[in-house]
Amino acid sequence: MKRNLMLRMALIVSCASGLFALYTADLNTRVDQGFKPVVVKDWQAPDEKTIPNNQFGDDVRYGKALVQETYKYIGPEVADKKMRYAGNNLACNSCHLDAGTKKYSAGFMGVFANFPQYSPRENAVGTIEERINGCMARSMNGKSLPESSKEMKAIVTYMYWLAQGVPIGAKVEGSSLTKVDRKIIMSRAADPVAGEKVYKEMCASCHGDNGAGVKREGKAMGYEFPPLWGKDTYNTGAGMFRLIKAADWIVANMPLGATSDAKILSDDQAYDVAAYINNYDKERPIKANKDKDFPDLKVKAADSDIGPYDDNKTRFQHKFGPYKGIIIPAKKAE
């Protein structure tokens, strides 16, 4: 009986891993657009002096302003209540640094040229407007901008201007995130206790001991340094709430002055501090209907902490790792 039980358990684990083994291979198939993308190297932001003095130029400038000072135009403290689309006082610039032009900070340099594209979170091909509104609902903890609105058109126009000369579907070096060492995330769980030490030594001087950041005086003025938890920050549906995504962003961008070529934190430190910032003991807004994310489990993000799962792993392991048995390289799924 004991042997039969062990065999059944082994079969369950094997089947679960087999299903999830499709993750990388199946995702690669779904994001394929039918052509080999050009790789654009040494991308540089266009010179703002070239922005024309016409309606197009006005939209580019307004789009950049919306990215840099989101709280000023569509934040929760603006005077016109009808314009309160963002639910917190962050800016798009809080994550997409230098108005989306800093490399390896989820930059905007290749965004316009890569939509429409497949999204595993929705299991659908989405438009650039839908992607922007995904950020509005999650990172900005707010509501969707009307696609016909002046603000949506301006943000898209700004992204278009940044993408000038970038071929359709091209992969622009620096538009993604630097990856922390995958051997680390596969082999150990992130340690929030170790992350707290990193936070106190490297992060608290800007973001505060309580993670509340430094808010500027006055209404709709945003933050000098944004909050990382609390009521006025990204919600539990944001990409930055996911451990691997947050660690990948942090390692190339924090503390201020860090770059992908000149990291200040080690990969281990970034992995642990991401766990501390996003630990369950930290208050933050809750994303409604988060259980509807990733409806197809074959392409569910490994660090999504809300089930269902098909890999026989716990919510805790999806939240903190290790990701061995959750992430299966494509070659092992063939």
C-alpha cells in the first residue's frame, strides 16, 4: 500500500510538473509574431529639440508630462474630480524612470513598435491602450483612461515619438529588465528577514523606515521618493508586487544611481529586499478580481501568488520561491 501511495504521489507531481513544463515552451509559442525581430542596439532617446511646434508636438509634450507627473494631471488630489483616474500619488515615472528612457527600467523605447501583442495575464492579444490601462488599474491603483481621451492619445503619441526609427516588432536592448541570477531564484526562497537588513541599510534613507516615502507639500504634488507600501502605492495586482519582476527591476535601478552595468545591490540582495517590500505583513491596496489573472495555467507567471496552480506548489512558494519545479525550461518540456 505504501509503495502504491508513493507511486500515485510521484505520478501527481510528474503530471503537475509536466503541465507546467509547458510554461516556457507554450509562452514562447504564443508571443511569436511570425517573424524574427530585429534587435536594435545602442538606442538613444530622441532630442526633444526636434519635437515640432504643432498639435503633434503638443501631444508628445503632454504625454511626457503625464508620465513624469501623473499625480499632477490625473491623480487622486487634482481639483477636477472627473480627472481623478489614478488612485495613488505615484507617477508612471516612479517605475519607468527618466520618463521611460532609462534602460532596463521597463523603458518605453520599443513599446509602440511591439503592439498589439499577446499577454499571458489576460490570455489575449491586447492593444497598447489596454496595456496602459493595465498599469492604471494596478500600478496606479486607479481606473482606466478612456481610449479616446486627450490623455490616452498623448501618452500613446509620446511612446510613438520615442519609438521613431524602431522597426515594427523590434527588440530594443534596454527596453526589458535585467534578470537576477536565475540559479538563485531556482535554488532558494527569498528571505524577507535578510531583505529587511538590506532595506534599512540601502533604501530607508529615501523611502523611509515605514516605507511611506517622502511626499511633497501641497495637493497633487506627488512624492520626492515614492512609497513602497501603505495605502498610497501600487496594489497587489501590479507587476512590482511579484517577486521576480520586482527583483529584476530593483537590481538595475536601486538605490538611485544604479544601472544594469553598475549595480549597487547584489542579485541576492535585490531578491531578498523585493521579498521584504512585498511581504504579506505590509499594508497595500488589494486588487479586485486578481484570481481572474492568468486564466490559462499553462502560461501563468511563476511568481503570481494567487491560485489556482497546476504544479502542486503552495502559494508561499509561488510568492517567495524557490522556483525549481515551478519554472521549467522549454527544452525540458519538449
